[in-house]
Amino acid sequence: MCGILGIVDLPGRSPRLSRADVDAMRDTMADRGPDGAGTFAERNVILAHRRLAIRDREGGTQPWVTERPPLALVYNGEIYNDTELKRLLSTGVSGEFQTRCDTEVIPAAYLRWGERCVEHFAGMFAFGLYDLRQDRLLLARDRFGVKPLYFSVIGSQFVFASSIASILRHPELTPEPNYRAVSHYLSTLRLTLARETMYRGIFSLLPGERLIWDRGQIRIERYWNYPSAGMASEKPDDVWEAAETLQQDLRRSVSRRLRADVPVGLFLSGGVDSSTLSVAVRDQTNRDLPAVCGFGTGAEEDLSAAKRCADHVKADLTPVRVDADRYRGRWEAMVERFRLPMATPNDVVIAEISAAIKPTAGVVLGGEGADELLAGYDAVSRGADDFDRLRAIETGQSGLTPSAERLFRSSLLRYSGRTQFESAVDYYFATNSLLLPEAKRALLRPQVWEAIDADDAVRQWYAGFFEAGQQTADGYARLLHEVNLESLLSRLDRATMSVGLEARVPYTDHELVATAFRMPHELKIAVAPEEPAPFLAAGELKRRGTLEGKRPLRTLARSVLPHALADRPKTSFPTPVGRWLSQEWSASTAERLRSSEFLRTMLTDEAVDGLADATPHLGMQAWPLVNLAMWGDSEFENRAAA
């Protein structure tokens, strides 16, 4: 894992940057690559790299440059099938390989397959390869966004990097807030809106995309698409067969992700995702297994579960207690370092546990991706069925008795606040927003609401996941896996790389993902057979404890884990941040909101003052507001909203 940077100008033009400018941009990523730095500059292209050495510490120096033909590469990530690709490519145009690392596979594959080389890579990656013969740049990002890749056009220069902070060090760039993305963050805690970031003019390449820069012209293509259940030639007949298939795919995925020349450790939350993963790791390694668990005040039960799992797989667990003072110090430092708000409160805990495990592991495996893949957000995924049921009631095709229809509507009203929705997107935001659209409109200044076109870009982006005629659950599955997962993986990358730790994510293996997407929705989530009213809204079923998601994974877990772990409710390094914001930190939270010039450029004065006064009652609703105040006041001093 590393940090990459590139500045490409038009042929015949040299980028107008001094060596000091380039070094400053590159070295903002020193935490990502503490083991070395390099720069390549020739004609119209500059490539720079910060290295974290995980495999072949001596042989993987970058930028990687070949003379015949002239290619230059900067690369971040891991290609897990490099051995197979080297065997395939060693005969023919690519010649013999010089190292044990995976870096040189990329230019060799490019020579064989051109721009389509990325389709042959299995792993997590972001790279920029410049072909000096054709004055053409190829950028690519892995299928699910485990590794970040940002880009911007600054004058005639095309700039890309692993971090937004690196691009912001470009001397000709003046930071400006992107209020469309900021508004999206207020509702979802996600830091990107499609390709847009929180900064105007800085973009994120989407997962599964490649970008070709050709003499100033930009073309973006999607190179990987999700399969659908209808495409499967063979589907599992039941949840036990699905669990067996999942186990096989998970074992293969873990085997690939254990390849390293440094110790590999585990993030253990005590939840079913990381616990099941830990068994797959234990079964394939004879090495000592370092593990770490983070927990906040009042979360001793989570620590106890993590200890039970560590004992089960014979891992050496380091517990990390994150109290209020420790949390706030790390939080403020991360906002300053990354020049971004934090996405979720867990970002800070992940950074703390990353620092704790770094002395004993250079790589850590995490359980991200299982929830999005297997309907782990049970009320959200089942909520998609609620929307379809509501539409069926409206057309007289629900198959429910009038009494059952009334009970369903009543339970939906308690869960969502209403029973009429314009579309699946309207329903999604009504049931999954931290700040509802109507509340946001009341808080934002009129000129801001007009400038963001009443969140039209947000609605259009999400609407693209719902195709006419498909089940709403299929759209939800795509949305969660493409949008929510990218957000979680980005936070994982930022938090781990802030201490030079490589995070690998076995549940994002693209073959495992394809298998899971072919599983029927009803195999992933179901209502318990003892539930007398299975037609009730998802929120009510969850409250009753009769809704089970991730059924294939839990079925697998029951065969390899103690039932207390296999059946444990979802958890992920919880901390009482909402309580801290409204109680222990109440005075400082209110002052932060009230004094924020950035918030006052975006929200009305009445809204800011009212929110500050209501701090003791806001809880987690204060989280995005305080983050925006910390970030915006630092980045955009005295800037009026446009």
C-alpha cells in the first residue's frame, strides 16, 4: 500500500511545478508510504510515489519505469493473482520478471491487453500508467473502491493522487466547497456524491472504472458490472448450500490476502463478520495471529465477545479502550490531516486500533463488506420489500387481508413517519437519512438550496440504482454495495494508512461478490417462522427480533463458531459519541456550532443558533454539523456561499 501522485500536461508542455512543489504534494502522503519515496519527471509527465513495503521490500521501488517500450507507473494496492499472471505473461511480449512483487505485472499486462489489462487483475488497486509512446495515461481503481483515487483538471494539467490533501497542495488550486456533496453528507455521512467530492473540481474515480487521458481528452469507462440473480445458471437451493458456497469462496479469498512478507493481523469486533473471518484465517496459517478490538465507554460486552472469539481462534488480542478525551484528540487530528470531515464515528476508533496493532502487524484483515453483500442491514434491506408491498396494496395486488394491510400501514407509519412515497428513492431517504430532505430545506440558506438545485443531483444519482420492473430489493443491494461500501472502505483506508498499516478486505473478493449477488434475496434475509405477522414493516420486525439478515453467513458461522458469537447482533467498535456530543462535550459542541463561519455561510443564522441551543438534545445529529464546522472553518475562511 502506498501513496501515488501524477501531474500530466499536454504534449510539448512541462508542468509548471517546482521540485519543492512536487515533493510537498507527494509527502502529504508520507504516512501512507513511510518506507521510501521516488519521483519520475520526463517531458510532460511527473509521477511520484510514497512506498509502504509489504511484498519484496527490496524489489518494488516506484515509480516503475521501463525503457522498451517507455512506460511509467505509480501503483497503490495489491494484485493477489500476480503469480498466475506472471506465469501467463512470462512468455511473449513481456519477457522475464525481475522481482517478487506485483508491481511489474501491471505494465506487462498493459503490453499484452492494453486498457483492458485491469479486467485481469484480482485485488485492491489504484494506479496511473503513462505510455510515453502515445502520450496517453491510464488510471484504474479496483472494483469496489478499497483503494482511493482522486483527480482534478487544473488549467491544462491533469492531476491525480491517493489523497485529496495531496491535490490541494497544488500551488494553482484554490479550495472551494462543493455544496452538493456537502448537502449529501448531511443526509448520509458519505463524503462523495457519485464522482463529486466535498471540494469543487476534485473528483473520485468510481469503483470499477478506468480513465483514459489522451492529449487532454478524458474518457471514463466502467470495466466491471454486477451480476444479477437472474443471470445465474445455478442458484443455491437453500441457505445451507449458500453457506457452503460462501465458505469455499471466503477460504479462497483469505488465502489470497494472507500473502505478505510482514505479519498479518485481524480487526476483531466480536461480531459475526470478523469472527467468521478469523476462523478462515486460523485454518490457513500456522503463524501467531495478532488481533485488536476497539471499544468505548460502556461497551464491555463487545470486548467480551471479541475475547471469546480470540480465544476460539487462538489469537493474541489487544483491547483498546477509547475514552472521550482520547477520541476527541484523534478526531481533530484526522480532520486536519485528511482535510475532510469524518464519515462516521467509527473512523476514529479504527485509527486508534490501527495504531495499536501496527507494532505487531504490517497487514490487517477486516470484515467490511459482509453487511452490504448479504443483507446485513436487515431493516434497510427488508425495507425494500416494504416499499414493494405498499405499491402492491395501492394497486390491489398485495394478497393481504384488509386487516393485515391496515396493520402493515400502521407499522410503516411508526417506522418511516408516512405511508406515501413518490418513488423508491423518496422511500430510501425517508427511512435512511440522518437529516430528512424537508428538514434540510428549512435549515439551508435559500441561495444554497437553489445552488444545489434542491438536491436534484442526489436524487438523480440514487435513482440510477432502481430500474423499471426490478424488485426494489435488487436496487437496494446495488446501492448499498456500490455507495455505502465505498464510503466504509474509504474510511478504512484513511484510518489504517494514517499509521502505515495495510488493510485487506476478504469480503470484497470479486468472485465472492459475484457468487453472493447471484443468491436470491430471500436466501439472504427472512422473517423468523415463529413471527405471527410477517407482513409488518421492517422496523417493527427488527424491534421484535424476528428479522434475520446475512442468513448464509450466520448459517456458516453456526458451524464454525460458538452460538453466542454466531447469533450475536451486529456490532462494529461502538462508541457513545452521540452522548459525548450532547452531554460531556455539550458546551464545546454548542460553541463550535454557534461560532462556525462556515456553517453560517450554508445554514441560516436562525438555524445555527437554534441547533446550538438544542445541543443537549441533538445526539448523533450533531456529528455531521460539528465535522463540517471543524473542516469548513479551517479550509474556507471568510468564504460566502455561492
